[in-house]
Amino acid sequence: MLERNEWEKFPKFKLQECNFAEYIRQFYHMSSILNCLITIGFVMVLTSNLAAAAGAEVRPENIVGPNECAECHKDEALVWKKSHHFTTFRDMPRSKESREIKKKMKIKRVKSKSLCLNCHFTVQKVKKRPKAVSGISCEKCHGDGKGYLKVHAEFSGHKKKEDEPKAKAVQRWKKSEAAGMIRPKALYALAKNCYSCHVVPQEKLVNVGGHPAGSKFELVSWSQGEVRHNVWYSKGKKNVKASKNRKRMMYLVGLAVELETAIRAVGVATKKQTYAIKMARRAAAARKKMTVAAKALRKVPEVARIVKLGKSAALKLNNNDALSAAADKIAKQTIALVTKYDGSKFGSIDKLIPSEKDYKGKPSK
């Protein structure tokens, strides 16, 4: 087990009660129901203030922390420790930019009860109090671990994975997903977690604090760079790149989620200042790129619908109802896209996808 100081250096499904983030997480864990709902054209009525996705929510009592994950995923943890996701725990609070923003926002401590906790740290309940225990770690992407850690880590009562019958392994994965685990196949949910922070969900933080409105995040180039940790099946020997089909899906889903997230941000903006202007520009840029992709994928109606929906509401203040409605429908079409396609017939967009020279950093293996 990696010592803690090394890191330092669902409830039962209730439709009427769950917000958008919980809806997405639970539906991905209940794929058969998801397919049925998409087939009949169902989409949940979403609340207008959900500009951020699941990843922006903080539930310290459900976080188990990176040490627990590293018990089995040692190689993945080693990759993580060489990434900015890890070093932000130490570096971000000390940076000049952080100190300036903290002063403007009147924040006393970055790691304690501040807006910074949601995106820059993993917050766990320690001695009955929330505490930042690491940088951006496993559960920020793969879901709060308390509900699924035990069933995910135990091979249906067998000591070794090799001894676990295939049928039991399938059931174990289903149970893990139902308990909140976001696996790589849940591409929309993963992308939502990324964009919920890389597109800043706080207007005041930008307009008053001077925080950037977001990073130049793109799902393929950032996921295949320094944060790539696809080492499980090679037992740490190789850090395998995403397949062509996977990258095609990531590119499309990334654009769609960026468009959805930026549209929601414009909808909740209250002042024509930096935040609203930057988000409107981001939405317009994503819409333009998606339009190019749609022309290359004329036989994929979901992509065309996303483009149309992206243009259906004006990117302006005091238009939250229309923008939220458009974003909700974009979410529905994106989920349908992930459910129906695997990217194998999307070769016409290969020229649009970032190449290896565009990747954000290099993975350690």
C-alpha cells in the first residue's frame, strides 16, 4: 500500500428526486433502461441551474481516496503521480495566480471551504470533517468510490481474477456501475466530469477573481497525453493509446459536451462581462467545429441534430430557459450517439481529430 504521505509529496433510483448529474450516472449504470428510454425519445426535464456536471459536485462522505484505488491500481497511480492532476495539490495553492485570485475572492485558505475544492482537489471526509487529501484523483473521473469499491475490488469471492467465472464477473461489473462507478465505456459521463471543471462553472470566480474562464481543453488531446493511464491489461508494461474508433467517439462526444456545457454557462451568466463573453465564444467555436463534423458524417442524424440544437437558442443574457432546453436536448442526442455507435464507421472525421503532436504532455510509459 502507498502511504498517505506519499500522496501528499446510489441510493435506489428515484426519477423524481435526482438531478441531471445523478440521472446520467445512474442511467449509464442501467444501460438496458437507457436504451429503452432513448428508443422512445424520453428525456428528463432538467433544472435550469445545472451548468456544471457530476464532476463539480463534492460529496466528501462518499470519497474513499486515491490510496484505496492504488491498492490494486499501483501502475495507474504511478502514472498519475507524474501528472498535473497530482501536483496541483502542492503547486496550485503556492502559485502567484492562486494567491491573486484568493485575495480578490477573499478566500482565506484554498484547501478549506472554498470554490477551489470542487475542481482542484479530492475532498474526503476525515474525522467527520471534509479535507482535501490529494489533487485531482481517480474518483473525480470514475465516480465516488464508497458505493462500488468493495464489489468492484472483490472477484465474486475468489482470490484471483483468473478464478472468477465470466458470468459472475459480468454481474460484478453491473453491480459496480449501478453503485456509481463510471467506466471508460460511459464516455458521455466521463466527458461531463472533464468539462465540468475545464469549463469553469462559476461566473463570480471569473469576473471578480480573474480566474480563466476555462482551459483549452479538448477530450482526445488531453486524455491521450500525460493523464493517459491505460496500463491495466498489460500489467503496467504498456500505456496503450486509444484506438481509432475510440478517438473518433471521444472527439465527437467532447465537442458535444463542450457545446452543451458552454451553452448552459451562457444561460446562467448574469452580467455581460468576461464570463458570459468567453462562454458565448466557446459555444460558438464548438458549434462551428461540430458543423464541420456533421458535414463529414451526413448519415449520422444525432450529430446533425446537435448542430441544429446548438443554433436553436441565442447566445445572450436573460435567455436561460431557451439555452437550458437546447442543452438538455443536446445531452439526449449525445447519449444516443454513445449508445448507438462505436466509431467504426466514422473514418471521415479522422482528419479533424488532433494528432499525437497535439497531445497535452506525454504519459510516463
